[in-house]
Amino acid sequence: MRWGIIGTARIARSAFLPAVAAAGGVVSAVGGRELARASQYAAENGIGRAVQGYLALIDDPDVEAVYIPLPNALHAEWTIEALRAGKPVLCEKPLCGTLAETGEVLAVARETGTPLWEAFVFPFHEQMTKIRGLLADGAIGDLREIQSSFHFVLDHPGDFRMHRGMDGGALNDVGCYPVRLAVELFTGELESAWATAILGGDGVDVDLQGSLGYSGHQRLMVSCGFQRSDDRFARLLGTAGQIHITDPFHPGPDDSFTLFEAGKEARSYTAGGEAPSFTAAIRHIQRVIRGEEEPRHLAVDNSLPAARALDALREAAARDQLGGGDPDGEQPG
Ligand SMILES: NC(=O)c1ccc[n+]([C@@H]2O[C@H](COP(=O)([O-])OP(=O)(O)OC[C@H]3O[C@@H](n4cnc5c(N)ncnc54)[C@H](OP(=O)(O)O)[C@@H]3O)[C@@H](O)[C@H]2O)c1
């Protein structure tokens, strides 16, 4: 499998490239806005070639599949270009920064029939398979509530995450993970949303807490932001017990989850899976493209409910009378 990367992103360097190597793939080219920067990136990361411009990368005959780790506001345009060129796409999360764009991209994915994945890799991870098994066995009874957080300190000057025009903000960047977890595990329909946010940068949410209500008495409590140290966690609360997950989204070798069943001793399980956390997803995508597996977790199946939920939280935060802060205020960190 020969991949091409659009843009010289940090996440491609830290997570995607090691996973492609672990999954037996090759990154044959990177496309950048500036050839010099892309060439340096290629040389530093063992990528075969650099090309100038994103269209040149998509049209490169040596590229079989495209990875898109661009700022959020650019995902729709370049995902649509790649899908129309018939190249399977792994686009970074969130698939798009708005509900309207998500609808447009998914319409093109359906129309072209070209496979598209949103780069939430945790649904492919062995940990999620084990947790789904426990839930299906009724280990915690009926799942009623998910409490989940994703925080880190954003200290990268000029980061697109601090800009509205790039569809930045904590909800888009990291709050999307707890929301996707709820979409993965809840069975009901989205019924209500509440949220409050602290604003920073040029008016993006730098910290947000909120909840989503689903039919069947299921609820997500989400907390996300750029203002405190690394925190990725989830508790699944049921009518007969709980599951606590140290890192539901990018589990490493030290991560685990613990099952608390009413009247029984707690049991801990290692998260398992291969490192880095992207590996299982990349391995699957490569097998699908080679015709060896049926596709799972395609964007056309899963991305719209998550985009609707993010939109509901965004609107709820905007309505909130106590939310705010100074949109023109200094960027934190
Ligand atoms: N799945 C995950 O675990 C995970 C983790 C982190 C980030 N992400 C996602 O990955 C994406 C990239 O995040 P990142 O932090 O890796 O980004 P980054 O390091 O800032 O890189 C983004 C790249 O996009 C290109 N670009 C094009 N127009 C740009 C603009 N106007 N401003 C800035 N860059 C521009 C640049 O490459 P050239 O100029 O060379 O073309 C740049 O290197 C985001 O969607 C983010 O949500 C996902």
C-alpha cells in the first residue's frame, strides 16, 4: 500500500508514519504548499518524495490512498478532491468543522463509492472490542451514562486550533472524541444538548463542558479543553456496574480498564492492541483497499451522528448566558 500525505503535519510524523510502518505500508509522497518544506519533511521522515501542492499529491499515480491531516477547515475541500479522483481517504478528525460540510463530504463519498474514514482510530482498537464484549454480555447492565474528558495544554504558538477561520476550538479538536464514544456506544437518538464554554484565541472555545441526552435515558457528560494537563478518561456507568477506562482514545502499553460489577471484586484488563494506536486502523484500511476485508467504521456510517451532536453542543454553548469570556482576549498558555 502506497500512501500520500497532504501537508507536513505533526500528527502525521508522530502517529501516522509509525503506524503505516508497523502495518507494512509505505508513504511514497508528501504534498506541501511549499516544496522546500515538504522536501525537508520527506527527508526527515523517510518519505520517498515531496511534491508541490495538494492536487499534485492526489493526482500522483504512485499514491494509492491519501491521508489528510490538515487544519479542520480544509478537510472538506481536499477530501472531496481526493474522493473525486477515486483515491481512498483517511481524513483527520473532525471530518469537517461544520455539520453542513460534513453532509457535503458524505454525499460525495456516497456518490463516488470511494471509501472514506474519519481518523478516529479507537473503534478499531482491541480495547474497544473487549469493552463492547463486556457491554454485550450485560456486565454493567444497561449503559446509562458516559463521563469522558479530553484535555491537554495547548502551548504551540500560532496553532490553527485557536482560530475560528480554521474551525479551531477544543470541542472540534478533542471534545469530538467523547462525542464519538457516545455515538459508538449509545443506542438511542440525540434528544437534548447543554454546554458552557470559555473563549480564547480569536473567539474559539478553549474549554468546554456539556452534556448530550439520548432517548432511552442515556447521557454523555463531556469535558474538554486546552488549559490543563493531559487527561483522557472515560467512565461507562450502567444499571449494574461501571467500566473505568484510563485512555479510551489512544491507549498505550500501560493503559487498562477496570470493571466494577455490583457485589463483585473489581477486575482490571490491559488495553492490549498494537502500538502506536493508529496501527489497527491503518492495517484494516490497507486490507480493505487490497480487497481482503469488508470496510468497517466508514465515515458514511458513523460521521453524521457525531457531527450532529457536535453541532448541538456548539449551539448550546453559544446560547449559554454564562458562557463567554472575552472573544478578543489573549490566547492562554
Ligand atoms: N487523530 C489524532 O489522534 C489527531 C491528533 C492530533 C491532530 N489531529 C488532527 O490532525 C489535523 C492536523 O493537526 P496537526 O496538529 O498535526 O497540524 P499541524 O502540525 O499544524 O499541520 C497542519 C499542516 O497543514 C498544512 N496547512 C495548510 N494550510 C494551513 C494553514 N492555513 N495553517 C496551518 N497549516 C496549514 C501545513 O502543511 P504545508 O504548509 O506543508 O502544506 C501544516 O503542516 C487536525 O485536523 C487535527 O484535529 C488528529
